[in-house]
Amino acid sequence: MPDYGLLVPGIGDGDPDDVVVVKNLIRAEVAWVEATADAATAQTVSRHASRLLADELRLDTLTRAIAIDAVTTGNPVFGIINALREGLPAEAAAAVHRNLTSQDIVDTAMMLTMRDAARRTLASLDLVCASFAHLAQTHRDTPVLAHTLGQAALPTTFGARVAGWLHGIDEARRALDEQAARIPVAMGGAVGAMHGVGYDDVKRWAEALGLRAPVAPWHVHRHPVTRIAAAFAEVCAELGATAGDVLAGARPEVGELKEPTAKGRGASTAMPFKENPILSILMRRSALVAPHLLSQTTAAAALAVDERPDGAWHTEWDAARALARHAVIASRCAAQLAEGLTFDEEAAARNLAAYGPQGATVGNAPVVVDAILARYEGKES
């Protein structure tokens, strides 16, 4: 049955749901035919797959059927193979999945899913960083009360606080960008020994999909998964830290920050007068679940055995995809938050006067802002 993200608020069209994974399974199979079969056969299979991919209703039905039938084989590849071979001439049908094993296709489709999710996340993070850089520069010298261990402390500047958000998010963005550029196809054949497959085939396959060709099969050496998963988790963590600051600053008794408004956003069913900071709430939600999802992916990697894992591999799929999904959602929420976040200077001044030490300065907070902005802009010494 389709996954519409009912219990994961924030999911959007094209995000990594079940239909997206099915599309990537099909893309992986077709690209393999294109890399290894003659031109006429590849064209026949490609045209057939294009018609299938263009039929959203059929894809939805196919996804439902594959999800139900996968319990008999342990993975969704049989259903994909049958759908692609149906109606093809014998020669073209035989070219589908030739010399592959199911793990080659599942892993490669998951890597496509991770790569596409990373691109969506990075696009949102670019917007977040640009907005926060502008806000940090604008309030480089604006004093605010700092807090340590939950208590009022010395003054800092609002620019320094925002620059801190920028620094953490920008570093996570760089890490994700680096890992997304290294995502490989998965090729090992039946037992990871590449029976019937040459490295030139793998290189052509990777090129067709816009992924990298691996040095060696990685059926039981899961570094491609754990590294991209860790990058997604880092994004969620940094966005969660920012959300925590916004949630604290948006409390009415603090009154320094306010999320951007939109019709119906943050509405309360019981208290119509409320406007909940829902963007920060969803960002924090993703930050809270990410460590557990990352733990599952690393546990699966640690328990991979022999030439194909017996169960550990299967536990990785949903955890890795959920991590990608949360990074996409959290970064999208953050982009909206950063673009329209409101800072109340008068409230900040009142809080500083009421709870800050008399006569204290902001120290070198403006210099910190300058250093972070230089790093973000690539101008650091």
C-alpha cells in the first residue's frame, strides 16, 4: 500500500516514498540493460520502461502488489523484473537482470534514492545558509542575553547566535555534499565475485545512472550506506539544535523570535488563539529520531556476514530511507524558517536589561561572526 507520509508530517511530492523506490528499482534495471545489451535491445526495454514510469496509476498499483508479494522472496526485485519483462520479446526480456543478483538492484536503487534525497536536502540547505548569513551580518553587533546550562549568562550578539546556526548547518551541508558525490552503484553478482560481469559493464552502468563505479563489490561492506546515513543524521542534528534555540526564543515570555506565518500553519484544535512554531517542531522531531535510525544502519552493517547478509541487510532499508526522508523534510522546514524568521530587538534588549550582568560587553562576538561568514563564503585564511 502507498506511503503518503501520514505520520511523518512534512513529506512532499517526489520525496523518498515507496513509489519513488520502485521508480529507482526500474531505473537501475533499465540502465543495466543499456550498459550491457545491444542498442536495439536496450531501446526496446527503455521504451517499455518509459511507458511504465509515465503511468502513475499503474505504478501505484504495482507498488502495492510488489509490497504484498515481497514477503515470498524477501525483497521487491522479483516484482520489478516481472513488470519489466511482461510483454517484451524474448531477447529483450532475457536482457533484463542478466548476471545481476537482487542485492545489486536493491542497493543501487537505494543509492539513487539517497542521492536524490541528498540533492533535495542540499538545495534547501543552500537557502537556509544564505538566509542565516544575511541575518547574522545584519545583527552582527546587536546585543542579546546568552544562556549557558539553561541560565542567563554574559551578553553575546544575535548575529553570533545566528552565525553559530549557520556554521553548524554549513559544515553538515559540506559533509552531505561530499558523501553524495561518492555514492556508488552496487555490483557483485550472485556471490560478490562478479560472475559474468566485467568492470567496464559496471562503469557504463554507473555512468548511465550518474553514480560512481565502486572499487569492489560491497554487499557485506556497507560503508556507502553508513557514510551517507551519517551525513543525513548530521544535517538533522544541526537543524534540531537551531530549532531548539528558536523554540526557546519564541516562548511568549521571552518574545525574541517568531516563526514566519502562513494560513493554517501551527493551528491548535483546542486553543484557536495559539500559533504553534510548527516548523521548528518538525525540525526537532527529525533530529530526535535521526540517531536511532543511524544506529539501525550501523548495526545492520556490523551484522553483515558471508557474501550476503541474512536479515541485517533487510533492516537497513527502512532506516536509511527514513533518515533521508527526515533530512529532506527538516531542511525544507528550515528553509521556510530561515527566510521568514523575525527577531524582536526590543524584547531582546528588555531581557538583557532584566537578567544580564550590568556593564558587561559582547566580547569578540562580532569577530566570531566575521570568521564564520568568511568560512561560509570561502574567504577564510
